[in-house]
Amino acid sequence: MIFEKFKKDFEGKKITKQEGSFSLLIYGSIIPMIFVPYIDRYYDFGFGSFIFLAENKYGVIFFDLEKYVSTTISTFRKFQKLKNIDHLLEYKDFLSIWEKGNEYYKKYTPEKLKSIKEKELDAVAKLCFNLVPSILASTVFCEALDENLIYKFYKEIGGEDKNFKVFFDLSARSTFESFATKFDRAILSLKEDSDHYAGQWMLSDYYICPPIEESAIYFDKIIKDKGGFEKISAELDKISNDILSNKKKIYDFKNKLSKDLNKLLEYIQLCLYVRDIRKEPIQKIIALISNIVREIFKRKNIPQDDIVWGYYADFTDGTYKKNDYCDQIKLRKKGIAVYVNKNGYEFEYGRVKEIKDKAYKFMDEREDNEMFEIRGNTGCKGRVIAKVSIILDRSEFSRFIPGNILVTSMTRAEFVPLMKKSSAIVTDEGGITCHAAIISRELNKPCIVGTKNATRILKDGDLVEVDADNGVVRIIKKAK
């Protein structure tokens, strides 16, 4: 039984999770692949084991929080000893992989994929599946950074308590255009350029990338939801001015810091930048994988909608060519649990809800949350009292009530319209480098990230106070 193996692996350990619109093909494939040889290139410890669950358009992955945080600590120790960022192996690899991703995206268009033979198609599939775990392994250090960890580093190098709040506030400000901002600039370019493949990758998420022939429909809807080209342009002007202001403030602040504190500030800025900007190469590779597997399924007369139930090993070891492959897909569509450790993986079918509930219970037993108070990390300061809307994936967007507090597992690019309509944002996952934290600072909306279980403690309609100055969500009145 998969859950029993997971429970044994995690006895006495802290568990973290990520959930949302995740498919077996994308998230279920690429996360477990960051094992050997990828993680071993940077760290002398493994990641332990994972459970990934997928049912309908929902997915969740559970893994070891301590190992996750250890990557951030380990890379900072290396960064402290280097003269500049260009000497950091993780960063050099990331830039190289990004370049390869761009090269493959330009070369293997949907039209090109139609014309190549099966042998080359298999080779391209393998190349693309290997690129994403390469990126994740080289950049995982940027994910777990939060206020508590920054404080630990700050104290180690002699920072004074009385100055920490100012240091944290300034070092966590964005001095670059976020992916969401670049996305909006790309949307504006559609006014002049109708090449939808050039922008197809922007529609990718960890579930799938829509087919190229549907891209125009998606872009038209996005433009409408954002209020049209003029509104998008006006918002970009404001964000650009905020970035210039942040750059000046941080430049002036750096001149007052010691050499060691400057190094910490640079590391924080590196984590912010890498966490956000890596979305471009990741989403390009997701678009490639989506297009490649669509082409493979088309040649095998397998329904296109079923590509989300493929698994990376199907295409790297030839499983998709077997006579019983369609039967395997049918089994996976009933709901699938994937257990992964350094030795490989195994599947279990049809028990997703049962395993998920047990994993949540096992995870929550290790947390010490008060009934009416949920703690996390500040993404953007501020206080708000409002009702809650729990939104876990795109299919639930229509339920969101403008002015409510958006409570979700983690935000992604498609959540931005809801974030703009919300009065505050609360997430289960993330630190100061996560999407929710970066976008909330652009929007100047109170945000608390990394609560671990806000989506399970809170319910739609609960009246709560989001005290993002102190990283606390307080329940004022439970919904009936």
C-alpha cells in the first residue's frame, strides 16, 4: 500500500505539499524526475520520497519539508564564498538549460513535429522531459526562502534585531519585471502580431498547454478579463515606475550595509529573480511536451484529451508503444497515486481521496495550529477583514466573490485576475519568492504565504482578519 510506505518514510519528519491543477503528464512526471542525476549535481543529500495524487483536473504532491529547506541553506553557504553570481553552478546551469529550451521551442513547432519520424519524435520527447527536472534541480534553492530563514542568516552574519524589519522589507522588494508583467507585455504584442505559436507557451500551466489551434480563444478571453489593451498598458506603466523606485531604494540601502549583509541581500534578490523568471523556460518546455505527446497520441489514435494521463516513462522507455497502453490510460483516469523514491516509482489506482485524506491527517498531526489562528509568512504587509473564498484551481474561478480574501494552495499566472479582485491573499505554500508574494507586492495587497493548511482550516464565507504585518490569519466568525 502506497500510503503505508509514505507514512513509514515520513515518521517524525515535517511534510509539505503543493496542490492545484496538476496533471500526471506534467507535474506528476517532472517533480519525481529531479532525483539522480539532477539533485546530486548540487547537493550531497537526496530528496527522500514523494507521493503524487491525480484525479480529474486536480493534483497534489507531498514531500519532505526539511530536505526542501536544506537546498536553500546549502546554496546560500556556497553563494557566501563566491565573488559573484556568475560563479554559482546552479545559476550557470539554469541559464544554459534556459537557452536549450528556447532553441528546442523555436525548432520543434507543431508543424515540424508532424513531419518528423517516430524515432526523432521519441528522442525529442526524452530531451524535453529531461530539461524540466534539470531546471527544477538547479533552481529549487530559491523556493523555500522565507522570513524565518532570512532571519536565521541575518543573525548568523551579525545583523541587529532592531534593523531586521527594515532589512527584510527592502531586500524582499522586486527590482525586476515579474513573469506576470512580461506576460502582459506579450499580450500587448498580440495587437500587432498574430503568431500564436510565439506565445502558446504563455498558456502553459502544470496541467497542460492548450493546443495551438485554441490559443486565439484563450488570448481573447485573457485580454477581455484584463479589461482590454489600454488598461493593461496603464497597469504596466505603474509597475515600471514601482520597479524603478525599488531599485533606487535598494541601491541606497546597500551602501549602508556591511559586506556580509550585502551578500545576503544579493542572495535574496537572486532567489526572487530566479523563482519568477524560470517560469518562461519551464512553460516553454511544458508547451513542447504537450505538443509532442499530442502528436504521439494522434499517431496512435488515442484521444487527445487523454494526454494528461501520460507519464514521462511512457515516452522515455517506449511504454506507449505496447498493446495494452490504452488500458493503462483507462486505469489512470480512475485516479492515480504515484509513490516515488530514489529506486523508482509505483502506481496505485482508484484510491486518491482515501490516500489524500490520510496524508493530510498525518501531515496536520505534526502542526501546532490554534483553532482560530493560522500562521504563515508575510508576502506583502497590510491588514484586511473580509470573507473567505477558497479557490484551488481554474475550474472554481467563477465562484470567487470580488472583495473576498483569496485563499488557495498556491497561485500561478492564471490566478492574477482573481488576485486583482481580492482584498487579500492567503496561500498554503510558498515563501517570499513565490508567485503570490511577488504579485501581491506589485498589487500592494496584504498577503500571507506558507500557512500549510489554510485551505483546510478555513471555509467559504468565514469572516477573517488577515494581519499580514505579523503573518497571522485570525478567524472572527465561522460561516454557517
